[in-house]
Amino acid sequence: MDNNIRGCYAEYLFGTECLKHNIIISYPLLDSSPYDCIVDTPNGLYKIQVKSSWKSEAKNRHTVSVNWNKSYSLNDVDFFAIYVKLYEGFFIFKNNGKRLCIRLNMKNDNSKFFNNFDFK
């Protein structure tokens, strides 16, 4: 599976997970949109950027680093949803407008973001 297919897979996997949580999801028609989808939650509409890590195992550790090429403004993206193959789920957290990478681990503070479809 190449990177483009992995990215598309993660986006649609996120969509099906949203549907499981009774969250309506919409996708933009243009692939040049700064966000990958919009979720319609009881708390409001949010623009989501989906990222992924496909490492299925970590040698002697449980931390996964995910990097991207640019920061996303607060006007363009509200939340990141990062699919981590190692944990077979999503870390969902607010965009701070500066982030270019994140280290994810189920044994630290990031675990509160794992499969957190509350969007708060």
C-alpha cells in the first residue's frame, strides 16, 4: 500500500468510526482543501485533518512519532485525528496552530485522546 492509499484508508476509516459514534461526517469535493473532513457533533461542526502512522510494532517501546510538512492554521483545521496502526485507533486532539509533529503513547497524557470522539 503506498502513502496515498494509506492516507485515503485512514480518512475513510475515521469516517466509519464517526458513524459508529453517531457523528455525521462530510468530505470536501476538492482535494486541495486544508482539512480532510467536517464532523457534525452535538458540540458543533469541526474541520478535521486526518494523519496516520502505519508502524505495526515498536521495538522495545510504545511511542509512535507522527510528522507532517506544514502547520495548519486555527482557521483551517480544528482537530487532528491520527490513526495509529500499532494501537488500531485514532488519537483525536485540538489543533494549536503550530504543531508539525506529535509523539503518541498509550502510557502518557496522550492516552486521554485515544478514540476520544467527544471533540471537546
